[in-house]
Amino acid sequence: MYNARRSDYDVTNTVRVSSVPDVRDAVQSLFELTWPQASFEPISRAFYDFAELFAGRMPGWFGVDTVYHDQQHTLDVTLAMARLMAGYESMHRDSDMALGAERATLGMVLGLFHDVGYLRETSEQERNGAEFTRNHVSRSARFIERYLPSANLEHLACTATELVHFTGYERPFNRIEVSDPRDIKLGHLLGTADMIAQMADRCYLEKCRDRLYPEFVLGGVALPITSNGGHDVKYASGLDLLRQTPGFIEDTRRKRLDTAFEQAYRYIEVLYNGENPYIESIDRSLAYLRQILRSESWRMLRRSPQVYAAQPDTLANVRSQMAGYFKKVWTEN
């Protein structure tokens, strides 16, 4: 199944995660099966608003122009979140730790808008959303707070703006201010969905090299500014980023997925007869990367998947902006 998997499909090769309608339909099936008495309408509306926003059709917004954190990434995360919540609820339905339909609805909204902080408002002068890399989660929280009344969830705004930080690095998890253990678990599920969906992407390695690296450059992560005004080199190139990726995956698995999020990824296994297609895909990808690193056979990474952004020339624009960034750094130094 791994070799035959299509680049814009989920880990089961059954849902096209580049398509808003396809992911919405898959999420609706899970939601209505798990919470049959609840209305799916607020989530359906959120999918519509997500599509309008990311395509640049919502007034006041440019649409998504980041090439790694594109529309497919968010839809992949949202599908993983729906699966995690459905698996979790099936194990806790009759306990006081059950999420309930309202929390599940909030979880879907958080999945859809967890990375909206990368999008630029038309009043902002930044050239690309990647420039918000360091504070995009806080920006997402502000958007979600404004958005929740349209989903009749405004009473959960304080909780939601905290929970979205489980997807980022801006705030230590022990400083996320939620007290209800069900909300904490929802945050664990959200943070887990974000990590396992992207690392299980069929083209994760190529996307790290060709798309995440440019975002890190434009966001000041690859070449952070030092205390004396110069630039440190954290990632020298896309290939250098890949060389450091095994350590990132192992660190993420140990510190986030297994420890901070308490192995929440295992709730997926309820849906797949004890198997975990996400973790299996991540393990295969990591083994493949190690094979490449041993041989330095970079031609083994030959996929060039489509970018699902607001404009068709987004990747070329980002590469041009990255070249301009390098030129500026070299001139300053």
C-alpha cells in the first residue's frame, strides 16, 4: 500500500486530503457515527469558511501562501483529529472523560484553523506567511477567538485559545491554562494530530527539503539573528534540514507524542483493528531517510507533489523570496 499511495491522499490511501469536500465527507461520517444526535452543521460551515479563507476569497485576507503549511497539510491534520477523537470517544463513551459532541465540534474547528496564523491579512506588509513562523500559533488563537461565535461556541473561546498552543512551540505545555481533564485530553489529541499527519505524509521528506526549509529561511528559523546582529546557521540547506530530521522525529516521538501527549496516537488503533497506519508510515519514512543518509543517494527523493495554495505560482514566489533573503544576509555580512 505504501508504494501505491498517492501523494495527496491520507495514510490509508482512501481520502484525498487536498480536497475540502472529500475530507469534510470523511469527517462527517466519523462524526455522525460517533455523536449521532449532534448537528454537523457548525463543522460543515467551518469547512466552507476554511476553503474561502485559504483560497483568498474571504474579504480582508490574502489566502494561504506558505508551501509546507498549505491547504493539504491542514486537511490532513483535521482528518487525523477526527479519527483520534472518534477512537478516543469509543473507549470513553460511558465515562466522565467522554468528550461529548460540543468538545468534538470544537476539536474540528481547532483542526481546521490551527495554522490560520500563517495567513496574511490584506493590511499586513509581510511578503509571505512564513514570516509569522515564530508567532503563528498566537495569531491562530486570535482568529479562532473571533471565529467561534459563528459556530455558537463563543463560550469556549478562552479554552480554545489555550488549546491551540498544543500544536506549537511558543508556550511550554505546562503553561497552557486549561484545568478540565477533558480539555487537556482534547489538546493532546490536537497536538498529536498535527504531528502524526505531517510526518506520515507520503512526501514528507521531499516537503521538508523543498518547502519547509524555505519557510524556515523566511521565518528566521534557518538563519536566526544572533545577539550581536549577525546570523547563526541552524539549517544550511534543505539537505542539511533532512540530515537533522531523524533526530527531530525521534525527539518528537519521545518528548511530545509519547510523554507530553501520553501516547494519544494509540486511539487511532481502535479504528484499524489494533494497527496504526500513521505510526507505520512514519517508521517507514524514517527508515527510508536513514537509507538515503547512509548512501547520500538524494535521487531517491524524486517526488514533486503539488502545492495547494491560493495562487498557482506560490512555490516559485517563495523560492524567489528565499533567494532575496539570502542575498540580503550576505550583503549585511
